[in-house]
Amino acid sequence: MEFVARRANRWQRTLDRIPVLGQVLEQPLGALGFVIVLAFFLLVLFGPLLAPYDYAKQDLSRLLEGPSKDHLLGTDHLGRDLLSRIMYGARIALITAVPAVMISVIGGVILGLLSGYLGGRVDDAVVVFLDSIQAFPGVILALAILALLGPSLVNEILVIGIAWIPAYARITRAQAMSAKNQMYVEAERSLGATNGRILTSHVLPNILAPLLILAAMDLPVVITFEAGLSFLGLGVRPPTPSWGVILSDGFKFVRNSPWPILWAGLALAITTLGFTVFAEALRDVLDPKLSGTRKA
Amino acid sequence: MLAYLFKRLLMTLLVLLLVMIFLGLLVNIVPGDPAKTLLGNRATPALIAKIRSDMDLDKPVLVQVGLFVWKMLHGSFGTDVFSGQPISRYIGAALPHTLILAWVALGLAVFVGIPLGVFSATHPNSWIDRFTAIFSISVITLPSYVVGLFLLLVFAVQLRIMPAMGLGKTGDVGDYVRHLALPAIALAVGWVGYLARLVRASVLETLNETYIRAAMASGIRKNLVQYKYALKGALIPTVAVLGVGLGSLMGGAVFVEIIFNRPGMGSLIYNAISTRNYPIVRAGVLIVAVMFVAANFLADIAYTFLDPRIQLKKTRG
């Protein structure tokens, strides 16, 4: 008995050590989101191993079939296995979304810190720059730049990263501005700390939590954005199976088979739903002040 | 107040100028010669020379950008090299359809989303409240192209009860509306969910404010307080969101116009991109950006007028 109790105790202690996750899992939506996010990451890691076929293997005798024993989700217009393509697509979604969000976070933090902390002319210049990026609807900006640079995965990541900079710059700027006037920063400065030290060791740590939550909430938005650009033929090139590419192929044959659109659409819908509810639960636990909804 | 308006206007104009400079510079990032890329296999020395002079590619970059801004300010978008038609004619033909699409979608979102949100807030835990919560969370991140493709699949391809493409017969209003329905719903769905959620949270918050409780305590009818006083306070944040909304709807319109093969700014820009018709791309993107910036500006102004609590002098230097 004592053993069991001690065992339970230890389990409890482990949970206490990662209290955030525990609290997220207590909420039904948080738990749902966690399961979906976990499944997504498992697919990213092991998808190519689990996939029944090579995503590019064509079988021209079995085009646009519905679900069957051989092809659980059916086949596309080149007889490629849809299940394998969808599974591999998770990897493409993450490979674009994570670097893109990282570019936005890093770029946004640098611009935000500079403009919020230095103020004056620098601040005005940065704000006008951010306003100009946001003067375009994201899709239109990305379309215009990708059309000129030519479609490729790297260009797509760059463009998405730049388009998302303003959101992070603004939140960082606001925090830097309020930190600037705090007593402890003044004290630090009177002790002779440089601007660089104040920014990196005092201002930055304070804004990490909201930034990470924002990044987690942006991940699904960026995934759908990437798929949208690929749908328009401006992102990942076929035959690489981005969910957007599968949708685009399916759209061409919409009158022949509903399956490619159905599965790729569902994959996108479930993934974004999972990430969103997980990130929202995370936000409610980490930073209740931030609750209230937003849309990119 | 006037000083703030003036500063805001000045910033807006500055942003528009930067946008034009950016678009003027953009052609220079094309790998290779834009004129040759544009013409493809139709390139002849005469045509290349014409495009180079039309787009001022033969001049230094700074002059190029200056001339581009100058021309755009005068509304002279030039002529299309392939058809010889003025580019403004293409824009004039496309713009109204996109505006109608975006406004109808916004209207749908407002007239469905806001009542849903208010009802959910005033009847917590009713079945409508629960339905709204589940509906909102599932559609908020759903991209308009997935909704559009699903609607196309179900109503136009499988059930065949709605038209799949185009604008309908010219002059037939009923047919136009029928062709507008699916694209507008595809654009609006995400916003219905988003607005319902936003308004619900905002009304709940307002109902806790002291002025509402004071009104309740003084015996004014509950319905009056809820639907008149609280709603008024709660809708102010929504106005700011709608300005942004119009812009993101115009972005979403690109997908919807392509999926439903509908003429408009989105499909104009997209088709121009596929044919590498840079002058049309630049003009189209500029028009969209101008409208987006204007919508944000107006929403911002409306916001400051609506909310007496915003005191500009204190919050903005």
C-alpha cells in the first residue's frame, strides 16, 4: 500500500514540476488540442515510416479512386496514395511554419525593442515601416513578392516570415516602452548598465511568455497560409505533397473525385483546430491577462 | 482631437507613399530582365523596347521609382502590352465584383455573428450559447479556401443545386445573387465565428461594468439595459476589428474568386501573376492596399469618435 502511495506521490510530484501542461490537460479543449498536436508531431516524425506507399509513387491503373483496402483514403489523379501524401504533408506544413514564425519572432523582437526603447525618430520610422507592411493584406503581399521571386519553399518561408513581423514587433515595442519607465530599469541604468544589457536581461525576459503564446497561436495560421500559397501554385512545388498542393490537384479534378479535397481539407481543419485550442488553453494558464480573442 | 486626426492622416499618407515606393522597387528584384520575362516567347526587340520605356526600366532605379509614384498619383496605370487596353479598364471591371463580395461577406458576418454573440452572452449555457462556442472554435482558423472548396464540392458538384462558377447572366440580378451566395458564405463563415466570440466576450465584460450595474440597480428594465446600454459599449471594439476585417476579406477574396472562377481584383492579380504581367500586378496590388489602408484609417477614426473614454491627449503624445 505504502508503495502505491509513494508511487502516486512521485507521479504527482512530476506533474507539479510541469504544472503548465497539467493545467492545460485539465481543460477538455486543452486536452483535445494536446492530443491533436501530439498526433501531428508524431506524424511529422514518423509519417514517412508509417506511410503505406511512397508519396510520389504513381499507379496509372488506379486513378482518382475512393477509399479501398489497398488505399485507405483513395488515390489522386496520378494514382498516388492519398493517405501517404497527407501523412507526408504534415512534415511540409511544419518545415515551412516553424522557420517562418522564427523569422517573424526574431525580426519583430529586434525592431520592437529598438523602437520601443529608443523612442523618438527611430520609433516613428519603425512604426511607419510596420504600417507599410500591414498596408497589404498578407496574401496579396505574399502573392506579389512570390510572383517576382519565383515560387520555392525558401522564398515562401521568407515572405511569410516578413509578413508576420509587425505582430511581434508591436507587442515587443509596447512592452519595451512600459519597461523603460520602470523604477528598476532606472536603478539599473544609474548603476551604469548599458542599453544592451537592460534590454536583454530585463526587458526581453518579461515579454517571452506573451511572445511564445503568440507564436503558438500563429503556427496554425501560418500553416493555413502556406497551404493557401501552395494551393495557388506559389509555394511548395509538386510533387512534394503540401496539403495545399493536394487541394490544388483535387480542385482540378473536383468533378471526378471529392476525396483529395475532402482529406486535405480535413487535415488542415483538424490540425489548425488542435493547435488553436491547445494554444488558447496554454494562454489561459500562462497569462490570463491575455485572454480575449484575436485573429491574424 | 483635430491634431490627432491630422497626425493620423499624415501617417496614413506616408504609409501610402512607402507602399508605392515599395511597389516601384519590386520589379527590380525579378531575377533577370523583367521585360523579357514578361514577354516570354513573344519577345521581339521592338516589344522589349516598348515595355522597357513603358515601365521606365531604361532609367536609373531612383528615377524609375519616382516616375512610378508620379504616375500612380495621377491615376495613369498605363496600357496592357498584350491587348493594348488601358489597365484602368481592367481594374474598373474587376473592382466592383470584389467590393460587392467583400461587403456582402462582411454584412453576413455582422448580421449573423453579432446577434449570436449577444444572445450567447445574455443566455449563458443555453444550447445556442454552447452551439456558438463549438461553432466559433471550429471555424475561426478554417481558411476560406477550405470552406470554399467544401461548399463547391457539396452544393455545386455533388448536389448540383448551386452554380459553380462565374457571375451569372449579365443583367439578371437574381442570377447574380445566386452566383454570389457560395463565395460570400465561404468568405464569411470564419468571420461569423470570430465576431460571435468577440462580441460574446465583450458583452459579458460590459455587463460587469459599474455603469451597467448602476442602471440595473436603478430599476431600468433588464432588456433595455442589456440590448441598449451594454450593446453600445460592447460593440465599440468590434468597429476596430471590422476595419481590419475588410482587408483580410479582400485577401481571402483571392482564393474564393479563383475557386468559383469569379472576376474580381483577386483573380485579376492572380492571372496577371501567372502571365507575369507586372504592370497589372503592381496597379492591382496598389489599389487593394489603398483600400485596405483607407478602411483601417476610417475604422480608427470611427473608434475614437464612438468611445468617449478614449482621451487622445493623454494616450498619444
